[in-house]
Amino acid sequence: MRIDHWVLGTAMLAAVAAAGAEKLDKEYGVNVHVMWEYQEVPDEFRMLKEAGIPMVRADYSWSHQERQPGQWNWGRHDAGLEQAKKNGLTLLPILGYAPKWQEPAHEKLDAWLAFCEKNLDRYGKEMKFWEVWNEHNLAMFWKNPNPDHYLKLLKPTFDLIRRKAPDAKVVLGGTSEIPIPYLETFFKAGGAAYFDVMNVHPYNWYDIPEAALERQLAELNALMKKYNVDKEVWITEIGWPTIGRGFMKTFLTGAFKAAGIRTAGLTLAVLDDNEMPLVSSSPGLDFRAFFPNLKGIRSVTCAELASLDPAEYPVLIAGPDNTFSARPADFEALRNYVKNGGIAVFPRGIPFYTAWRQEPDGTWKRSWADKSWRERLHLDFDGWWLDRSRPFPRGFSGVVAAGQEQAFPRYRGKAGSNCVLSGRNLKGNDKMIPLIEGIGKDADGREYRLPLAAYYRFDSDLKGGVIANTFNYVGMGPSSEDLQARLLPRTILAAFKHGVKKVFWYELQAMENNNSDPEHFFGILHADLAPKPAWEAYKTLVRMRPAGSTVPIFRTEKGGVRIAEWVKPDGGTGCALWVTGAALKAKVKLQGAVKSACDYLGQAVPVAVAEDGTAELAVSSGVLYLDGPASVSVLDTTKNN
């Protein structure tokens, strides 16, 4: 049966407006370090007010307030609160970070509760929320993380806040990522009784939000349902830095050199499929920056693999990580490409370890890939978990393989892995050429030196090659400033899709005083408060979908075009369109006049609507906003050349 998405979307949005569907409240926020940025706080809070971003998360650090025993410092927090009140902003204070002489806090509860009580007495009338600690599952912020230890601290803190500020909500300390085993232990111990708001920090350095974030939030929702945890969910940290540790550039430039790939004049094929979350142009993979002398980059869908000519496109980036398409036809097309002389590059993770599989409801989920695919492509891997009865190292530290020093002059062995590549499936005159090797010891102390990254050069029934790399996590994935801006609205809208009530971007101001530390480059404002593109993207999102709008209705239509539609507080309607990968042209059907349209940075976009209500739109990975239409449906798409 053909579904008319235009009629369906129109009916759904009309129903939303008529039924008074859920409206979010002060759903936009940012992180501001009022202790460090106190001189900039007046300007920062003024900018947030002007942008319509109502929430600010800030550290109320015990170690800052009590730098010496019994000597309390309130000035910067007092000033921050006054600026928040002046600009109509709501603060989310984080109680945490014990002074060294009071560590660990869960064993110094009297002192901890005295610190909390001082803050409640001083600020309790002004604060609607209190967050208890930050990333307590991470050793950086809580030595020897243990959910039972955190609960020991949380329970009396919850009771104290209930007694001193009964109308305030207690926000669970935001967890680093979404640690399902940690949270399950916490819920089993009864932890859900001692907070009002669930809180997570689902960072994903090397993935797009439509992939990892949506999967993680679905897992969190399932866990909460399992333990009957009926609480609001907030994300109080998420973001991408605009500088990273550079491993991907080091690896790919070195691997291309070792494989004899000349990038000057090369048109690099990159697998970008909007239909599934298989997008090689992901955070950490900026191919134009890696290879500035490329002739060009061609985005390729899975359906186009079958016609990809290695003579014209000799190198293909076959995905961002270890997840390929689960469709056998897509693998066969990739194998034929390699068979005919093409070189397939897998930048991160074991090739064909997992695969994107479409569920009956249309969503995409990771599942195990067909193991035979690695054999048929003459490659494989080895890891300790494959045969637990044998001695094998649990981890490896990386070193440049012998003979590859010129290809990897900047590699310093900082990255490691828990598995290695194998040549057991080589055929004929195939060779596996190690690029980076791992050194590890088994439980008996025997040392192994095995390939972590390699170039498989085929000379058998396959005539091309494969560049593979087992490193699955190599630090923070850097984004260009433009990619950071493209990801911001998509991330926030994806969070709303999965029931998140508030999102606090990390962070407002970038420190920018250590060029080797990505932590200094998360901000959407530069250190001098000059805007990055992501600041304009946040302002544009809030302008086109103001705080207090309804929870968006989402659809994915032809060509992988994603659509979010909402009703604004004034009753007006709006929508957003984007794709995850290669840009395309979409012919759409609109209901209602287009009052205005703009791109993700707020630049006006002309939209010519025909008499029949159709229009041609350019849709890319940067959100396109339409103000006015009650609904939009995609009739057809054409890929940009």
C-alpha cells in the first residue's frame, strides 16, 4: 500500500496542534564555566539572552568554594547568579568536586552535606534544579567509579535538597556517555528513588548523531522501562571539538604513502549513503584537510558501488568505521570493485565486524556482519575473545612496523588496540604488509608483535587491495568548524526525537590556550567570544524552532531526506530537512505558504513554490529550515553530481 506522506504529515501536525501536544520548556542550554570565565560572564549571558537560549549549566565546585579549610569563596558564583537573573536565564548548578583533604566525598558525608547545605542556604531560593556531581562513572572525576559509592552520596544529598528546597528538582550527575552496565547496577540498587531527572553525556567523537546517539538513547529508554524509571531525560553535555589529536590524518596519509597511492590528481570515492547511517564524511574524517591536493571527492551510495569503476576511482573510503551495509548485494559490489583493482579503505575498526540492518519499522540497527565476508575479501582479525582457552594478549601498544618509518614519521605509538589483523585468508600471491604493529604480552608473559594496521595487496582472484586498521577508539574526533555547526541542530533534534527534554551543548566559550588538547576547542564561541559557525547554527535553530515549541514529528523519506515538523509557541508551524551524507536536490510538496527559509547558519534561501504546491529544494547535511508550511513531503530526489 502506498503511503501518502504529505497527507499523513499534514494530518499528524494538525492533530498535534488540535490536541495540544507536548510542548517542551526551556529545552535549550549551554555549559559555562563561571569559575574560569567570570570576566566574560556578563557578555556571555547577554549573548545567550539575545539568542533565546534560556538554560546555563555551571560548576558549583566545592574545591573552588573552599580552597582552604574553612575559607569560603562565593564571589564568582554570586556574580554569576546576578548576571543570570539580570538576563532572565535559569541556572543548573553542579554540586561536586571535593577538595583533596575531603576525598573521597562519599566517605566524608558530613563535610559533603555541610558544603551542599551552604549552597542551598545561599542560593536555594533562586535555583530550580541541582545536579549532584559530574561524570561519576569516570575516573577523572570520581576515583575508582562505583555506582554503590555514588548512591551512598546521592541518597543523603537528595534528602537534604528535599528538606531545604522541596520544589527543586534533583538532577542525576551526568554520566560520561551512556554506561548501560553501570546504570543497570545503580537502578538495581534502588538509585532511581533519589533523583528527579535522568542525565547523560552521550558523546560520540567519530559518529553522526543519527547513528550512535539515536541508538544509545533507545538503549537508555529500554533500560529505564525495564526498571520502571519514569523520569525526564536530559543531556547536559554533548558536542564536538574543532581540533583533535590527529591520528586519522597520521594513519591515512601514512597508509596511502605505504600503498603507493598518489593523491595529486586523484578523485577519492567516499561511501556516503543517506538511506542508512553509513556516512564516511563523519567527525574525525576530513578528507579534504588530510589530502589538500586531491582533484576531487565523489560521494557514492551503496547502490552505486556496482558501477564504480576502479580505473576512474582507484580508491574508495568504504565507510567511517567497522560497520558496513548488511545487504549481500552491497558486499558483492564492493568485492567486485576490489577484484577489478580498486583499493578499499576502512579507516577505523575491524572491517565487516558489524553491519547496518533495516528493521521492519524502517529504523536501522547495528548487527553482526556475515563472517564469510572477511574470508571472501582475503582478510581477517584475531582477538583474545575468539578463543578464551589460549593465551593471547588483552591489549597492544602500537609501534611503526619495520620499513614503514618514512610513511609514519609522526606516529608516536600513543594509540593501542585489543585485537590485530590476520593474514590467514590470503590466497595466491596476496601479501599483508604491516603498517603499524602492536606489542603485547599474554598472561604467561610471552611477547607478541602483530599487525594493528595493514595494507592487504592482492594478487590472486582479487587484484586490488584493502587498507585496514583495528583502532576503534583513538581519542576525540576533530570536526571542522563547519561540520560542528552542521552537527549541532541535528544532534539536538535527534535528542528530542527520543524523548530528551533539555539539551545543554558543551560548551559556550572555547579556552583555546593549548593547541594539542581538544578539550580547549569544544566551544561554539572562540576565547575572545567571536562566534564560530556553530554559534550561528544554534541561534538559527532557536529562532526557527523557539523554546517552548512542540516535540517535533519525524520522518525519513525518499533519498534518505529527514524531516522534522513542529508547532511554535505562537501557533505557527515550521520544519527542517536534511540528509546525513551527500547533498541532493529534492522535489517536495508543501502545505501552506513558505514565510521564510534559511540554511543552518541563518542565511536566507529562496524557495519558489509552484501553483501545485511543489518546490525544488537543495538538501544537504546542513539543516534547511522552512517557516510556515504545516507539512512537507518528498516526491523525488536527484543526487548532485
